[in-house]
Amino acid sequence: MSLISDRRGRVPFAVLGALLLVSSAIYASTAAPAPVSHPVTEHTIDRAQTEARVALATAVRDASRRASRNPLVEPADEGPGAVLSAERPFRSYLRLLIAVGARDALESANASSGGVNTGVSLPPIENRSGLRRALDAVTLTPVDEGEYRVRFEDLQVTLRRHGRLVERFTYNTSVTLSIPALSLHRRTTAFQERLRAGVPEPGFTRALTARLFAITWARGYAQYGGAPIANVLANRHVEVMANDALLAQQAAVFGRADRQGRRLTRRATSEVAVRDALRGAEEGLKARLESSHARDGGGPDGQPSRSSLQPPLPSAFDESRSVAVGPTADSVFLDFVDGSTDPDLKRAVDEAYRIPVTLRADHAYRGQETFDSGSVPDNASHFFTSRATRTRLLEGSWSERTTGPTLRTFEGTVAVDRVETRFWRWNDSFGTTSTTDRTEYRVTLRIRCGSPDGTHGVPDACGAEGGRRDRIADRAMAELVADAGGSDAVAEAAVHGQAGRRDEVDLDPPPAVKDRAYAAVAGLRRAARNVSVRMETRSVASSANPQTLLADALEERRSRVVDDPGPGASLTDRAVANAEATYLDHLVHRLRSRSPVMDRVQQALAGTLREHAIPMEPPQQTTSRADLAWRVDADPAYLSVAGHGSDPPSMAARNVNVFAVPYGDAADTVSNSVAGLGSERVALGTAARTLRALARREDGDETRERRLRTELGNSLERAAARYRSRLATEIGAGRAERAVRRGFGTFDSDVDRALAIAEGGMAHAIAEHLPRGLDSRTRDRLLVTLREESRAIESDSPIRVAEPVVEQAASAAVRKPTTAATKTASSRAATTAWESATDEAVESLPAGLPLLPVPGYWYATANAWTVSVRGSYEEFVVRAPRGSPGRTANGTVSYVRADRAVAVDVFGDDEPEHLGANRAVDFTADTGVFVVVPPGGTGVGDRDGNADERSPGWGRQATRP
């Protein structure tokens, strides 16, 4: 069928194709956008991208300011905050603010020309995945100090002509500008780290520790010197020193400290100094503080003035003092003369009268002859031969020698027969023949006084004095000749070179020699007591061992304190010298034997300090200041442990006196390292001082005072019995009882008697009442005996006083008044009134840990305090110049740290999402101080009954954990 004849309305495919081609060409010519290379399009793209760079830079600046005003320190665990980096939350937070700010700022980044509209945008943030992509699209790269290159990726350019999309493409760009928020955050983070650093690292704890060492050593030595100080280290001192240490950290990080904080710290230090009324250490402290804070502004060179006191350690810290041998010389002397040492005085003298003697034998050949006996029978045959040697003394006698080292001489002849006997046999008979070869020797035996070579002899022992020489000779004969078998045996042995012998003979020293040796040793004892070494007081508690140093000093002085008898000395001189040398050997040995005890005490003390994190030395503190001049405004500018008005405390402090009393758990830990100490009983001296303190209070506890007085009286009765028992063996029971009774009666009260025992006065008082007829030697020995008995009584557990009784009395001596007036008074006024009322009482209370805790070996008194400080600033603001360092500043930017929530409209729905929290700047320090004072007095430590001092905010949630 042809197309013309077909009536069914069909259209050929060729016609349809042609129509489509024509229509598409017409549409393309009217609807397609202009080519991008058109000059109008390029211009709008350039303008849009320029607008975008301006918007991005503005977004970065706004984000920096916003991040500084409320920085994110702790990201949230869920929600958008969980996307932020936990390691670098602030930097991640700043990138998020830049990304969100850039998204919003690019809404106005467009350009139009000739109907062409060009816009720049970032991908929307609709969920957590989009948030991660937005964070990844923003990177920060430092290019100079304070300046960063901020790179933006995946910026999208959209071109429209007359509302119709022409083209869309993406590109990356970057802007370089100052971002002070990062520098501010980095510095503030460094400041926060310094406020939490421990003693080994530069920071708040180290600075506080150095300051506490200065104030504690100053007050501790002032108390030891007699100043009315009941509380060596109080929380008021911790408060002032903590604030000053905080100011030092501000200066070290930001270049200057808060001006208001400096002023208030200066005022607080002045108030503390006035309250303490100490015209030594703290007045100097106050003057130095006022000088360092005299200018709140800059110095003459435009630099900020000092912001920190940094008080130096008092000179007492490096004080060196003499430590003497002291009572150890008495103790060794008493043992030496009483026979408790080996060797003792008697043996030392006897050894000088022990004379070395020798037997010297010589022989000389005189001649030889042969003798035959018997004859050989006929037809005899030789059976066997025997040989024998016989030695015998033919003649000899002893003769005396009246001078020289040879005491007696023996001259004699000894024959040595060598006999050969031959045996013969014939028939049924036996016979012998013999030949004797006789050799004769001239033998000389000499008994000499002294060593064989004469180097160790005693010249006068073999002198012309007949009686002594004869005694030596007789005893030498008995030891060297008689015990060897007699003269025959010795002479016969001399031929064979076997007669020489050595031995010693003992002479009985005359009584006068023993008296002279005693007197010499007694004089040496007095000289040895005063032998001393210089050492730093503080080193006694840590490294220096007094016993070792004193033993070395005695060894060095041996040639000066012990007489050398010389080669020509008499037996008497030798006896005296030997007694002195032996005593000195015992004394050196006793000191060295005490060295391990001191080592154990030092180790135990060091262990106790380590357990409480207390350094034994102040940390090295150097002045540091950042090369900046940023302004710091802290609220509160001065942190108080008491608070002001209705404001809660901004700082909590606790300080604990470790060795508030010479007994208790801490002291026992150290004392238990010494055998026999550490029991739950208190020495007489400590009990007596406690009783005196309680008795001085007008409102004292009569029950506790009476109980302690009874206990002390019972102990004194037992002590008197010990004195009587020791003296009775020497002078008789009646005389001993009378001397002790009169000696005790020298003192007015039991307190005075107990202190006299502890301090050595009782021994001299009793010695003054010894019988008049005693010789000087006995009187001297008894005085030393009484002194040693006093030290033994101090450490004798049955005589010491029960610890609970002393502890209850001490508590009563320092208890605070409970009158109605006190109850209604303010805390500060009540404390001041109580201190004023109890100063006189608590001054006499003992405190601290004696080193070494052995009676007679008290080298120093140590004490320690643990100190803990917590606190935070409600708001901490750091203001820095806007712009890069070295360039012209354009105003300031403030960085604020406070406990606040951080929220940002991340998804653009006008609903801020919680990202985390800003945190206030807080601080914490756990440290301690250690002080050592010389021995004597009442030691050093807190005597106000508040060994564990806690500020009102301690134990409550005064600070954020």
C-alpha cells in the first residue's frame, strides 16, 4: 500500500527524526547558559571568591573570640561533643566554630553581574557524619608566632543565569591571620598544668614547698630559741604562701601577675606577721614582701615589677654546729674500769707487765772420735745390722747475768753418738759387734728479756733491779725450760736446732701503777667528751652519721690524746699508755657500733617522710618570668581558706604535724628501729614537761593533772631505788639511801626531779652527798656511774610513764576554752583569745622527734608537716593584645575560664547543641616540710593541740574535684 492511499494516520519514522532534531536545536539555542569563559562569568566568580575569603577571615576571627570567651575544655561524652577530639578538645572546638561560622558567613558571599549570580558555600551540617566532614575540611597550620594558615576544603561555587543553574564546582582556599585564642589557651593550659604539677616539676607545688620551708624553718628556729609560738605552721601561713606561689606561676606563664592579687597578698602577709608578732623571721618576710610589691605597675624600665615574694631560707637552714662525743665517753669509761669490756683496765695494765721472754740456743762443733767393741767369731755369718743415734748432755750449768737483756746463760757439752750394731750367727749362737761415732758440741742457751730482735722489749724490765730481774728470770726458766723437759732436754734439742722458744711472763703491777692508769684514763675520758665535729644540723636527719664522724675524729686525734711511751719507757709508762690506747679503742668501737643504729633511724625517718610525700630538702626554686605582658584578672584575686561573709572558701587547706609529740605512732615508727625503744611509755623528761604545762593553766583539768602527778611520783620512786641499788654495792645500803634521799631533796618538786634525771643534774646532786671519806678515784667513778644510771633510767620501760596518761594531760593542757563568751565570739577572735590564754602553758610542752632516740645520744630534734591545698578561681581572665606579636596591637582579646557549659548551634536549626564544658582554673598541691633543730629544750613542733589543722572548706565540696 502506498503512503498516499493509506488512510490510517501513520507518520514515517524519518519525519519524526527530523522533527526531533529541529526542535532540540531550537531549545538549545534558547535555554543553554552562556559559556563560562564569558568575561561576565569570570568577573562574578572572582568577586564571589573574594567575598568568600573576607567572610572566612571574619568567621575565623569571630570563632577565635567566641572560643576565648567560653573555651571548651572537656568535650561531652555523647551528642555532637563526642565528635570532638578528646586529646585536643579546644583546638577541635575552635575548628568546629570556624566551620559553623564559615557556613553562616558564606551566606552573604556572592556576586552578580549581567544576570549572572555566583555564590560560595560549604556543605550543610545535618548530622554527626556531616559534622565530622566539616571538621576535616578545616585545618590549622602555624606559619609564624601567633599566626596560622586556615585551610578550607570543598568550598562549592554555584553559577546561575537568570535563576537557572549554569555550573557548579568545588575548590580549596586558605586564609592566614592571627588566632590569639590558641596562644591564650596554650598559655592558660600551661598555667593549669603548673598548678597541678608535683614537687619534681616547676610549678605551684614546688613554689609552695620552697616558701613553706622558708616560713617553717624561720618559725621553728624561733620557737626553739624561746619565741612564744604554739603553732609553727598554721593554715594562715599556708594560705599566704599559696597565694604568693600562685602569683609566681602567673608571672612565669603570662609575664605578670594579677595586680589586685599582689596587693591583697601583701596585705594578708602583713596581717599574718602582725598577728604572729614575731620580730624575726616574719618581720623580715613582711619587709621583703612589701619591697617586692612596692609597685603594682611597671618598673622604671617599663617591665612589670616582681610578682612574688620568694622568701629565702633562713640562715638556720645551713647552720652548722658542734657535735661532741659527750656521754659515750662516760659509758665506755665505766664499762672499762668495771671490767665489762674485754680487755678492761686491769688487763690493759697487766698486759704492760707481761714481759716477752725468749730462749735462744747455739751450738758449736768440738770434735769427733770412734769406738769399737766386740769381735767377729770364726766361721760366723752376718745376720743383720742396726743403727741408732743417741744425744745426751755430758756436762753443763746455768749462770746469772746481772745486766743487759740476757737473764741467764747455760754452757754445756752435748754428745751425739751414732752407733752401728752388727749381729752375727754361728752354730746355734748369736753375737754382736758395734762401732760408735761420737760427735761433741758446745751448747749455749740464753734466756733473754724481750723479743728476739729487741724491738719489742721492755728495757727497764731487764734492768739492774735484782728483785724484778730475778722474778723474770725464774718465771722464764719455768716457762721456757722446765715446761720443755728441763735443761738436759733443751740442751739436747739445741744440737738439732729445736730449742728456740718464745713466751711471756706476767708480773704483778704495783697498786700505784693501777691508780696512775685509772687517773690517766679518767683524764682521757674528759678530753674525749669534748672531741667534736662540725656538721649541718639538718644533715643529722638524712645523711650525716655523728657516730662515724666522731669515731674518725678520735682516730685522727689518737696521737694527741694518747701518750706514746717511746722505746725507753718504763713499765709504768707502758701500762698507762696501754690503758689509754685500749680505752680509746673501746670508745671508737662503741661509736662505730652505734652507726648502724643511726642509719636505721635515718632510714626509718626517711621512710616516714616518703610515706607522707614530704621532701627532706627544699626544692630548687628559680625566678622565671615569661617574655610577655599579658594582663591577668582572677576572681577572687586572693583566695582565702576562711571565705568572706557569705562567700564560701575559695581555698581549702590541711596541714598535719607528723611528730606533734615525741611519742605516738609516727615517733614509734622511727623509735622501733632501735632495739628497746618504741614501747607505749613516755620518758620522765617528757612527762615532767607535760605536767608543768598542765599545771600552768588556771583552768586546768585537776583529775588528769593529779593522775599524771601520781604516775610521775611512782616513777621517781622506782628511779630512786635504781640509784640506791647501784650505789649500795660500792658504799653500803645505808650510805646509798642517805645520798639518794639528800640528792632528791635538792629539788623542790617532782617535775624538777624528773627533769634533773633527764638533763643530768640529779647525778651531780647525789654525788655531792656521797660519803666524805671516799678517795678521789672512787668518787670520780661513782659520779660517772650515776650519770650512766640517769640515762638508763630515762630508757627503762618500767620507770617511764604510761603514754595514755601523758597524752590525756597534754590534751588538757592545750584544750580550748568553752566559756559562753568564747562560744559566741567569732572564730578568729576565739582562736586569738585561746592562744593568748595558753601560750605560757604550751611553751613548755615537748614536741618533735629526738634524733637519736637513745638517752645520751640526742643529736637533733626533727619534725615534719604534711600540707595539702585545694582551690580554684571562680573566673580567670587573661587579656592579650589582638594581633600577632611584634605587630601593632588592635585592642585586646580576653580568654575566660570558669565552670560553664558550652553549646553551639551546630546544625543551623536555632537549637544550640551541648558540646561540653568550660572549666575553672583550679590548683592542687600535696607536699610537706621538714625542720631540724639542735638538741635540748622542748624541741620543735605544734603545741596547740591541733596537730591536724583543717580549714573550714576541707572535707566539703569547696572545690571542684
